[in-house]
Amino acid sequence: MTARILVVDDIEPNVRVLEAKLTAEYYDVSVAFDGPSALLKAAAISPDIILLDVMMPGMDGFDVCRRLKADPATRHIPVVLVTALDGRRDRLTGLDAGADDFLTKPIDDVALFSRVKSLTRMKIVIDELRQREASGRRMGVIEGAASKMSGIGGRIIIADDNEAQAERIATELADEHRAFVEADPDRAHTATRSHGDLLIINSASKGFDGLRLAAHVRSDEATRNIPILAILDPSERGRMIKALDMGVNDILPRPVDVEELGARVRTLLRQKRYCDFLRNNLDQSLELAVTDPLTGLHNRRYMSGQLAALVRRAAHGGEVVSALLVDIDHFKRINDTFGHAVGDEVLREFSVRLASNVRAIDLACRYGGEEFVVIMPDTDMAGARRVAERLRNHIADSLFKVTGVEDMLAVTISVGVASTHGPDDTAADLLKRADDAVYEAKASGRNLVISSAA
């Protein structure tokens, strides 16, 4: 797994050493020697990770980090601050500035590559979500930009059988979050599934293996996106590396520093909420891509894909499929008489009635204009016709109340019914037969259901 890494330090030998180590592991490395240059380069090359020294003249690493995280174009890039060995205050300041992780001088190679790999995995996920969201924006189905995410108000699950430590952590987090302590790993996992925003695991728990719990959480589809903060002794170098490799998001050294705890929790929650924002926008774009915006029914594109699959299955010996093609009678007259706003309201009301008068297994779609299609799996011609007659009667017998029109409107529909037959049948053939039947219904006086010829 390779990545583009930007190394920033005002001391050239430090830069060259890191550059050589990373290049030897086949990472693509760029360098900058001061804060302003780092900001320009980050915007220009959009690196996957930034290794940023804290102590630089002029604009220090904290200020650079704040500016990176304030810019929508770079806030998603993980920033690793390089601090002094005793840099507790640096870590706290860096976390408040938005840093994602830390390395201490002199930099340990194993720790360096473990953190780079861990952050690269996170960046790959974020990049994919950002690309899909950008596609949704270009299509016009996503609006609004991500604002700065809050790092408070989270639901924190603490998996720890050290009662004193767990209660201390819960108490310290209580001002900003809701914290729940679970000494049993199975209950901790269940709580994370049901209401967890973040899982804190004591890796030194006596009654269970904390890293095994982390592995279970990561392998569970329902919890694999929940961030994990592991409490580890700094001397447990091997377990730290294993934790990062298996997907633990961050490490909190023991003994627990309550200020650092709060800062790391806020950072992880901000990251989660940003990813959740991207995922939700992606879900919204996918939904809108297959949904008719006026009626809320599935659109023609979605209908075409579903119908083609069902007809292919029927052609290879599967259950028969039927389709209703429904046309609102004299709809142009409604638009011409009352205006398009009233016409749209009729379409919306008709869509509600259509969806409520077909079965749960049926798929109601807007085909275009005032035409609608209902796909009916595992339904023969007789069954489809019964549903069509029920729908026709319901529409004809119930007047439409629309805004701005004193009298209620009488609306009728013409329906064509067609069913699959034979191994050579296609979705286009099925819709053509239903369309021919609609044409016959209209020619015969409208407000009719006509079944297609064989």
C-alpha cells in the first residue's frame, strides 16, 4: 500500500532522512521547509499524509495544522505532528489544532510505518467517499458543503474491567459526551452496535483480550466504521503496532492523561462525523439517482434495470412477470385549464394512490410525464388485471382535492396490462404490448383496463 507523503521540517537533514526512509519503502515523497510552502504544496499535490514538524520558525506546525484543517480542500488530509520526546503539551496543542496522530523524536521506523499504513487506509476510504460525493454534486443530486464537524456530544462505550480506571474515564468525558462502561466484551460489542459513536478499549483488561475485541468490532459490518481508541502502555511496542495494523484508529498511552483523552476523543468524533456526512450524502445521491423527484416513486432508469432482470429470469424458466402501463386521461387538459402547479399536485396525489393500491412486492414507477409503470413479479395476466381494475376504480371513484381549485377534480386512468410469455421475450417487448393495450383503452373511450394480446 503506497501513498503520497508530504514531509515538512525546517531542518534539511531531518527532511532528507525521512525522505530516504519513506522512498525506500516505495512511498511517493514531497518536501517543504517552512509553513507557507507546506500550505501551498498541500493544496497543489493533495498528499495522502502530511508529516509536519512542530518546531519551525515563523509559522510553526500548530499554525500550519490549523490552516490545513480550516481549508475544505485540505481538511481531510491526515496530519502527523512530529514532536519532542517529552512533548505532552505539544500533543495536547496539536490535537486541539486538528492533528490526527503524533511521532516523537527520534522517530522510530516501525512506529513511523505503522502510523503511515493506518492513516493511509483511512485516507483511501475518505477519498473514495469524497469522489463519489463529488460525482453526486456534479449530477446536481447533492447540495450543501461539509461544515466543520463537532467533536462533542458522542456516545462513548468504554470496554474496561478496571473499574476505577473506567469510571475515571467516564467521569472525565461526562461534561462533553455520554459514556457507558462495559466490563464484559460481548456487552461492549453489543452496545457499540446499538448506540456507539466511539469505542475505548483497555488493552490490558484482565478478563478479556482487548485487541481481540477490536478485531471483532472491525470484522462486524455493523461496527467496522466505529472508531476505536486503545489504551496501551508505551512500552508495549509490539501490541501498539498490531493494534494499528488491525484497524485501531488511535492509541492513548497509559497512565491516562485526561486532557489528552478528551482531545483524542474529540478528534476521532470529528473524523467519524465527517465520514458519516460523506456516506449520508452518498446514500442520498444514490437514492435520488433512482427516484423521481416530483412523485417520490422510482424513476424510469431504475424501473428499466429491475424489469430487465425479472424478464430475463422469466425467459429462463422463472415465474411470470406482468406490467401495468398507466396513463392519466386528459392530463393535458388539467395543465391547460388549471396550470402546471395543479398538474404537479395531481401527479403527486396520484402517485400516493398508486403506491397504496398495489402489493408490497410490486414496483410502482413514474415512466415519464403522466405515464406510470407497475412491475408485478410472480403475477399472471389475470392477477395483474384484478389489481389494475382495483386501481382504476379507486381513482375514478375518489375526487382529487388540489390547492387553489374550488371544485374537486375528477380523474380517470387508462391501463394496459401485459405478461411475459416465451423464452424470447424481452422487457422492451413486454412494455410495447402494455403500451399497445393503453392505446386501445384510450381509443375505446378511456377509463378502461385492456389486457394485451398474447
